Amino acid sequence: MRVQYRKQWLRWHKGYEKYAVVKFQRMFKELANNIPFNSLNEENYESIIDGAIKESVFYTTYQEVYKHVGFKHGQRTGKQINAQIKAIESKAFSLNDFISLFERELLRYILDRGGSRIRSVRYHYIRFINEIIATGINDGKAIREITTDLQKLIKSRRWYRWQSLRIARTETTAAANFSAVTSSRVSGIEMEKEWISSLDARTRRPPDSQFDHYEMNGVKVPLDKNFDVSNEKLLFPGDPKGSAGNVINCRCTVAQIPKRDKNGKLIRTNRF
């Protein structure tokens, strides 16, 4: 069952990535086009670039990706939850209830958990540009030569595609797993969540990584509890609260498991 779930998740995740890559490519194109390169000089380039790289552009794109991936994966997870409980009780998952809860919590989630990651992506993008300009100035290049080369770089398809793919892999994992947990909350059933690792050569584990996702495979915790991942608390794989080494490019997921009492009956709970 776990192997089948893993294979299905990796297929879904490729589709989520494909959608997100396009969105983040457009974001980087917009950011590059917003920089007034002709106005830059040695004294003002840092302040002008900081003002041109709007945080709102990042938030808008992240919200679009989380909403699209979240709705799709939440609906899929809801169908899986119903498949597990329909033999005993009537269907518990309601798509309308999920959408209502997901929409209410999405903005709060992005501002709270995702906000730090958005600010980090923006910070590193600005720093990357500033370092290129500073290096060119130190090498004695004219500012026009520096900005011409910089525009060619950050507007090149190869560069922004690589940047977009790196972010998309991380954020689609977080968006999907956030929605999976949300779908469990509207099920009306007490749930556990089970960490499902990708279990291939790319799965992080010692000695290459201080974080061990290989050993996390199959670990179960109550829905509202955190996973303990190498002494770091994560609500789900890809949780933005985790450190970069623990979540960047993570492809793990969570399965939703209905809990049963000692007689094997499902445990009802108050909905959200």
C-alpha cells in the first residue's frame, strides 16, 4: 500500500511541478523587466534594485501556486480518505467544506509559515544581482557593461528555468502536503498522518545530509502533531518552518490514515 501511494504521489508531484515552474518563470521574467537598468549607477544600484524587486510579486505567485496545487491535491486526498472509510460509514469528506477551510487558511499560512521562505527567496535574488554588480565595479568595468551582461543573464531562459525548477520542487511539496492535512480536518474522522519518503538515491540521509528522511518513511503521528525529523519539528514534509537543509527539494509526502477504536470502529470527531 505504501509503495503504491509513493508511486502515485511522485506522478502527481511531477504534474504539480510542471504547473509551478511556468508560474515561477513568469515571476522571474516580471522581476527582471521591473529593474530600471538604465537608471543604475555605482551609488544607487542597491536602493533601486531593492525597490524594483517587489515582495508583492513573490506573494502573488506563491498564492497562485499554493491555491492551484492545494485544491487539486486536497480533492485527491479527500477521495482517498473516503475510499478508506466508505465501507463502514457514509462519505465524510466534503469538497465544499475543504475549499472553504483551505481558502480561509491559505493566506494566513502563506503569511505565517511561507512568509519567511518568500522573504528568503527575494533576499537571495537581490543579493545575487548586487554581488554581480559589485564584482564588476571592483573589476573596473563600466556600469553600462555590467548591466548589459546582467540583463542577458537574468533574462536568459536557462537561468530563470533553473531557478524556477528549484523553487517549484520545494513549494509544490509544501502546498500539496498542507492541503492533505487540511482535507483530513474536514473528514469528520480522527486521523493520523504517515510520512512517506521517496526512497531513492536522492532521499536525504547521513552521511550526505544531517537530516534523515529515509528513516522517516512510515512514521505516524496524530494529525495535529509535528514530525520529529532529526531534532527538527515539521508539521508535514516541506514545512516552511523547517531549515533549508531539511525541506529544500524534498519530495516526501503524507498519507492520511483514519484512526479506529479498540473495536475497530472509526473515531468521529468535531469538524473544523
